[in-house]
Amino acid sequence: MKIPVSTAGLAALLLSATRVIAAEFPSVPAIVGSALENYPSPFPVKYFPLTVDGQAVRMAYMDVAPIGTANGKTALLFHGKNFFGDYWRDTAQLLVKNGWRVVIVDQIGFGRSSKPEIAYSFYTLVSTTKALVTQLGLSKVTVIAHSMGGMVATRFALTYPDAVERLVLEDPIGMEDYRVKVPAIETEELTKAALAENEESALKFHQGYYPKWMPEYGVWAQLQSRAFQGGEGPRVAKASALTYQMIFREPVCYEFGQLKCPTLLIVGEKDRAAIGKNRVSDEVRSTLGLNAELAKKVAAQLPAGSKYVVYAGVGHVPHFEVTEKFQQDLMEFIDK
């Protein structure tokens, strides 16, 4: 007897066959190194040499081939400020099982990439990333980005519109102009604060991302704090401070209406991520990072074919918190 299955039901069945359920990441060694040399990566890491502001640097990236029949498409994944490419592991595994080639970058100043003392800007990040994309022979990509990566991805899509087929923004920060409510701060103060960070304070910071904390989320706090503690800690801290200034000084919230590609905007209902919240009054803090409300305004500006999804009870990292739902919504959008 045949059992009728709706189109949506069939899609769900197909996805269930290839869905990747999150597993724990490797434990963090006492010393990780400024480029995370001692922390195992989920896929082989390659390095792309560049010259930025007269300095020789290298961009770390993972280029993961599709499993089985390739669909001819490539996903380019951008990380957030307090993360790096590894946390896309389960998303990447899902994509390659569905025929996608996946390129995961660690932006200059983050993760396994060089951390030079330069004038960081979103244009610097997108131009170096575009150089990598060109080097890899890619003319068109689907960009999937989280948190600060959403600001980078927005600037990438605006700067190189012909290179972006679809855009996925997962809980992007930068949907508001932080300069309006947050006072400016000297880079040296930010550097000192980063060097003073310990595992306990990093853990408290990361716990603010999630309405429901899970012990396995702690690995990202450990990696963040231990990168500041090695011999190259001052360099890592300075890069962290300089990239904070980049976020603060270069809002993208005024330009979402200029995007040309279909965009999936995913936001956790309880996401309150915003920069500078620790440097304002309680009254001002209560008005910062209202990201679900901000996302509604952004969604209204997006081009035809776009979609806005809000996850009830979810915080800043849906691909960890509601992995299955995130993966289903992602694949339904990018496989159109």
C-alpha cells in the first residue's frame, strides 16, 4: 500500500537521511597557541598567503569536497567574532553529504589565521576572502554567516554582488548602529581587557549567548581565553581589540536594502548579542541587542525570494541550540 507523502514531508524525509546531529567537539589543551596550533581541526587546514598593509600574512581555511554526487555548488562559511571556522563542523558535514563543496574561512585576525597589527576593516576581510575565492576558481558561492560573520557577509555581498548566489545570515550582529548608544573606547583599553580575561570571565560571557546553557558550549570559552594566555597572547589580544573597533566603527545596518541576492535571515527570539553592553548603564543595556525586533525591520528590506525565520526560546547560536531545525531551514532555502 502506498502512503501519500506531501512535498514538505518528502523534503523532511530526505533531510532526515542526511541530517547531521551535533556531537561534542574535542577537549581543549592547556595551551592552544595563538593560531590554535594544538587544537585538532575537523577537516584539513590549508593556508592562503597574502600581503595586507605591507605585512605578509596567511588565511587559514578548510576546503571540504562533496561526498557522493556533487551538485556543482559551493558554500562559503563565515564565523562570528568570538568563534572561528571549526564551529561550522556539523553544518559543513551536512552540506557535503548533500553534494556541496564547502569552504570555511578563518578571517585574518581570527582562529588559525595570522593576527597582524593592521587597520582592520570589513573591506580588508572581504577583499582577502574574495582573493581566496578567486584563487580556488569559484565564480559563484552561497554565503552562510553567523554573528559578526553576518556583517562580513553583508559587506561581501554588497561589494561583490555577482559572486553571491544566496545569502544566509544566522543571528547577525550589526542590525543596529552601536555608536548611537555605546561610547567609544581606546584600543589599548580593549587590549588590556582581553589580556585580563580568564576562563571564568570568558565562560560567563559565552553563557550570555544561550537561554539554556549546555556544558559542551564551554569549549568555545576555553579556546577564547587560552589563546590570550600563551606567549603570543598580546598579539592575539591586540587583534581582538582592533577587530572590535572595526565592528563598532563600520555599521552595515543602513545597507541591507541594497542587497540583491535572496537572503535567509535566521534569528533566535532570545538573542541579545550586542557589542559594548558592558560599558553602558542598565537602562541603555536594556535597549541594546533586541535582535528579534531588529530582524523584522531588516527582513522588510530584503530582496524578493528572501525569508525570515525566528526560533522561539533560542539565543545567539541556533546551529548549536536547535541543530535539526536550523539544518532543515538551511537546506530548504539554499537547495531551491
